[in-house]
Amino acid sequence: MALQKKPVTGMKDIMPDEMKIRDYVQGVIKETYRSFGFTPIETPCMENIGNLSNKQGGENEKLIFKVLKRGEKLNVAEATEESQVVDFGMRYDLTVPLVRYYSAHANDLPSPFKALQMGNVWRADRPQRGRYRQFMQCDIDIIGEPGNLAEIELILATTTTLGKLGFKDFEIRINERRILKAMAAYCGFDEKDYDSIFIILDKMDKIGSEGVERELKEAGYSEESAEKYLGLFKDMENMTEVSEAIDYLGTKLEGYLEKEVATSMKEIALSVNAAKGDFFKLVFDPTLVRGMSYYTGTIFEIAMPEFGGSCGGGGRYDKMVGNFTGKDVPACGFSIGFERIILLLSESGFKVPGEAEKTAYLVEKGYPDLSEIMKKAQKERAEGKQILVARMNKNKKFQKEQLSNEGYTAFEEFYK
């Protein structure tokens, strides 16, 4: 059988031009997040399958790349259930590994702990534009901060980073899981049905309010509850300002929505709007759900007009640490859609600023003294220049054209 040159479906080789952009963007991200006090960490690419399959990862748990046991432990012939042949899985996000990491090392970490983690994750998803089966995630999380200072810092750190990369006119869409639950309770839905209802609501941007109402009724929910539910969203169609929408909901959902939730949301909006630049808007979105069932409070998402969809998101997950330790610890995180950001920059013709001067030394075959050339190259590298030393090809003109395409602007030729 012939070996395959193409990468596995849903994964890709990264060419030099894109790699330059990726390296630059990672540098901006790390530098900016460090300025907000976040500390870089790293976790393994694989986790115990039980950690990944604990019914908190939503639809992503269906997309796990599972790892078979090895050697004598693997006995497929006698296996009657998956756990007998699978023990590990490739991580589908960075949150589960972070929480395990924190649970194992909490005594050695500051409180609150502000973590920065960048790394590849894997999902057996259907590949499409900006979506791969292996992709880089970039997360910042604050563990141990119960108040909304965490949300404010996460939003400002993320938007500051995007601003430094040249993005503007985007939105941070924000909602609260407790608001979603209060709206559902007000409309007469049973608590056991909330997750199913939210899955339908999450389709609002694709099927519209009529489609959501139809699916709710088809799922067996009462016509009265469905119509009352959609009526709330219709009333808020033009309420994009957080304070306006929260004031409306605070009155409408009195007895269902805790006052502290409304107060916290308004404080987040006030603080972010006071500190932010004019390159993005903070927008209340009552239809924002976020698929992960581990979210317990504030949720947010990055919406970019250039992409036409989400380019990152996150939220509060106060119950997740307790699954490992038996004791809940407040936690909140925000993830940038790194691959989608790279896609948008590449498509816009983005050029990495401030690159070092690139010079190519072309040395004719048989040149008598390479030591002098190498000494000169090292001296110029020490001065911050990028020096390529290469043998001169027979077709020197074509060689120079190729090097010019790689950003080399100067050439020195050495003949025997």
C-alpha cells in the first residue's frame, strides 16, 4: 500500500507564511495576558476517559478521540463494554485539564489563580471553514474569585488582545445561565427540561423565533409556555444595552430572578464600558446559551462580522472543581478561537510587523573558506538580523525569486 501524503481528514499541515502569523499572534496573546497577571501553564494532551466523559462537556463528549488500552491490557475479543478497551481520550478542550490540574496542585498555587494555557485539542467533528479536528485553543481562567471581578478582567484581557491584533467593530455578547433558567421558569417549563429547551433556543440564529417556537411545540411543550417564552425574546429584540435589558427582566421576572444576578450583570457592563476602547461593543443576548452544561453563571461569546459566527467564548463554572475534590471552587474562563482568528488574519493579507531584516548568503559550490562566511553571519545575527546561508543553485535567478517570496530582501554572493 502506498503511503499517504495528505494529512488526516480535518487536520492540516501549516505552511511557513501561516506559521509566521501563528507565532506572532501567540506572542501578542502571551504578552498581553501576562500584563493582566495570568500565569502560563501546560497540561498533557490526553486525559483519563472518565474525566472527559462526566456529562459536563455537552455535545463535545460525543466527539472524543478515544485511546485504546495497550499491550496485554487490550483484549478486544473478550470485551463487552467500551471501558474494557478504552482508558484515555484526547482532550476536547482545555477546561477539563485545567480543573484537574488545579485540583491536584491547589495547595501550591496562589488564590485566586489566574491561568493562561495554549495548546492543541481534538474533536471528531465535521470539518468546515474555521473548524478542524485538531486545533489550537487559547484559554485564560480565574479560579478562586467568586465575584464578578473575574468576568470583568477576562473580558478586558481578551478584548485588549484582539484590539492589539487589529480587530475592531466586533461584539462581546453576554448572558447569564440563571437568567435563562428564570425565563424558562417564568414561562412554566419544568426544571428537568431546561437543558432540552436551551438546546432548541440555541438554534435561534439559524431557524429564527418561529422555528424555535415550532420545535418547542413539536417536543411536546405546551403552546402557552412556548408562546410566552418567545414573547419575552420579542420584547427584548432591540434591547442590546445590558442595563436596559436587565432592568426589563428584573421587573418582568420578579420572584424568579435573584436581584444579585441583575446587579452583577449591570456592574460588569458598567465596568467594562468604562475601561474599554471604542473598537468593540458589549451586547446583551438573551438567546446566548453556550453548549457546555458545566456553565453556572455568566456566559459570553465573541461575534465578529468578518467570520459570521463565534470566534471564542466562555463563562463561569463554579461546580466543576468539586467534581474532583468534593469541594466547589468558583471559576470562570474565556477562550479565543485561535484558528478562526488566524484564518481571518490570513484572508485579510496580514503581515507580521517588525520582522528582522532577512539576508541570504549564497555560496558557490567549492568556495574555499566557509569559516569567514559563518563568522560574518554570526556577527550579523547577533545584531538582530536574520541570515540564511545556502549553497548557490545553478538557476540563481529562480532561487532568488523563491527567497524573495519568503521575505528575503538582500542577497550576498560568494564565489570561489
